Amino acid sequence: MRIGVLCSGGDSPGMNAAIRGAVLRGVDVHGFEMLGFMDGWRGFHDGEYLPLDRLAVRGLSPRGGVILGTSRVPPFPGGRGTPEALRSVAERFRALGLDGLLLIGGNGTQTVARMLSDAGMPVIGLPKTIDNDLDGTDYTFGFDTAVSIAAEAIDRLRTTGESHRRCMVLEVMGRDAGWIALHAGMAGGAQLTLVPEFPETIEQISEWVLSVRDRGRSSLVVVAEGFRLAGSEAGAVGTQVTREGHDGFGRPRLGGVAEVLAPLIEEHAGVETRATVLGHVQRGGPPTAFDRVLATRTGIAAADAVARGQWGMMAGLRGDRIELVPFVEAVGRLKTVPAARYAEARRNFG
Ligand SMILES: Nc1ncnc2c1ncn2[C@@H]1O[C@H](COP(=O)(O)OP(=O)(O)O)[C@@H](O)[C@H]1O
Ligand SMILES: O=P(O)(O)OC[C@H]1O[C@](O)(COP(=O)(O)O)[C@@H](O)[C@@H]1O
Ligand SMILES: [Mg+2]
């Protein structure tokens, strides 16, 4: 069997470990020929790939980034999955002599995987994303690493913030899901955590910051990049803060909400405030041991699924088991922070 591997979307710590897991199992145990396409769908379209054998994946488990590269290059000519576009991907698949494709990606990539699978292509999904916004799995690999890095940033901001009696605002990634913010905030003991799912007013935020100051402490505020203010504050309410330009898929780039929030807190609460945007540091460097193990096991499970011919599935984490879940259970709905999880954290804000 000739099996292709492809990464799409933002990079996520653990992608290399997943490739290694799939190759060690696929090549050494099942006897597949495996190849990895460079830079996502670009390599697939251009026929640029790396043969994947034991040597190619040597020492990969602790390595951040991904040896194949990843991109947001669209799989379909014209960008949308029209019947003609799906047929052209299937034709390319045949021309490359492939028997199956492993797609390493987040919700966007797994949406594409579902479309290809519905069109009859033999595809298996491996769920990665620091955002953890993909259904059909308890956690995606990369998330634990991003949370650990954000929690460390909180620890560091706290000491400088307390020394100056300032309010420190830390912005983390996550698109429309507040998972990184929620977990990092809890791990770092943040005084409040703002997530896209649950807008808050500047008045409420300031009240929390003041109650922290009245206790003689300094506030550490974690804000997810997709957070929107509630209420009537002109200009900043109800909309996400975006940067100039669009990503490879044409979406506006999120980012900068901490810089909008900090002066508003200063104005309303009268507490000196500083903003830090953590940015791509969250995705860089070596994965945590948890992500290495999760990604390796996901790769192994994906190779086993190929050997059994269980196409059209994503290898998701359920409890402590990697289980194959149909794509339909993974995509179509973003996995966001549920009200109960936010309420649990919110009770301790301030
Ligand atoms: N509904 C869709 N139709 C066609 N292509 C899509 C669709 N959703 C995602 N894609 C393609 O898959 C890529 C990866 O998705 P993206 O959301 O960027 O990352 P991730 O898979 O990490 O969530 C996109 O950049 C785009 O090229
Ligand atoms: O690489 P870019 O274009 O700066 O992307 C930034 C976005 O990618 C992420 O880091 C990861 O998102 P995906 O996994 O969906 O690609 C988001 O948290 C963030 O909004
Ligand atoms: Mg995504």
C-alpha cells in the first residue's frame, strides 16, 4: 500500500511525533510505502514529497514544528469543494499512485477530510490544533503544549505585575474557542479569564480588577484573541479585534484584543495596566510529554486503521483510548467552552 501524509492549517506541537508514530507502525509493522507531501496541499498538487521511512522519522518525537511543513493552501482548485473540484483531487490522488491519505489537521482540515471521504476517497484524519476546538476527541495534540507555554507566561507576568502593582493582560490564541485561555488561566491562577464564548462588559471586568486591588493584589487577566466585549462601550463592543490582512484561507487574522482592553481597564478601574500578546510562541518549540504521547498514539492508531481498511474515520482521544470516530462526529460544529466550564471558573473571578 502506498500511503500519503499531509499537514494542513497552523502547525501544532506533536505533528512530528504523529508522523513518526504512523511511519513506525505503517512501514515497519504493516509494510506500507509512505510519503509525506511538502507544505500541505501544495506538495500534493505539485507532486513534491518526502519518502517516509524509519530513518526519515528518527528523533522526531521531541521536535517542534513539522518536517513536512504545513500550509493553508486550498485542496480544491478554486477553493471550494464543488463536484468538479472533488473529482480533480481524486484524479490527482490516482495519478500519484496512492492507496490512502492521512490528513493531519484541525477542524478545517477534517472538514476537507470529510468532503473527500464522502466523495469516496480513502482518508483517515489525525486531529491536531493548539485551539482544541475540534469535536470527536477529548483533546487535540498541541493544546497541552500551548497551555503550558501560556501558563508559564502568566507566572512570569505575575511577578513583574505585582512588583509594580499593575494589572497585566495576557492575550492567548484559540480563534473562536476559549480553551487555551480557560486552561492556562486556571493553571496560572489568573484573577479573570475572558473567552469568546461569553462576552463580559468593561464595567464588570473593572469591578473584578478593583476587587483584586482592594484585597491588596494585582490582577492577571487572560484574554482569548476571539473575545468580544459586551455592553455599550463605543467602538470595542460586540466585534472581534482583527489585524490587517487575511490568512491563507481568506479569513481575517485575529489578534490585538489585549491592546484594546488594557487602556479600557486603566480608564474604568484607574489601575495601571499593561498588555502582552503571546502570539506564535504558543505554537513553537518542543511538545510536552503529554502531546508527544497523544500524537504518537494517534499516528499508530491511524496506521492500524489503514491496515484494517477503516477509512472515513478520525483517530480521536476518548478517555485514555484512541478511538476511530466518523468524520461527521468531529466536524460541522466547533467544540467551544461549555457554559458549565466557564461558570466553574467565573465564580472565582475577582
Ligand atoms: N469548508 C472548507 N472548504 C474547502 N476548504 C477548506 C474548508 N475548510 C478548510 N479548508 C481548507 O483547509 C485548510 C485548513 O483549515 P484551517 O481552518 O486553516 O486549519 P485547521 O485544519 O488547523 O483548522 C484551510 O486553509 C483551507 O484551505
Ligand atoms: O498562522 P496564523 O495565520 O498566524 O494563524 C493564527 C491562528 O492559528 C492558530 O494558532 C491555530 O489555528 P488552526 O489550528 O485552526 O490553524 C489559531 O489559534 C490562530 O488564530
Ligand atoms: Mg482550526
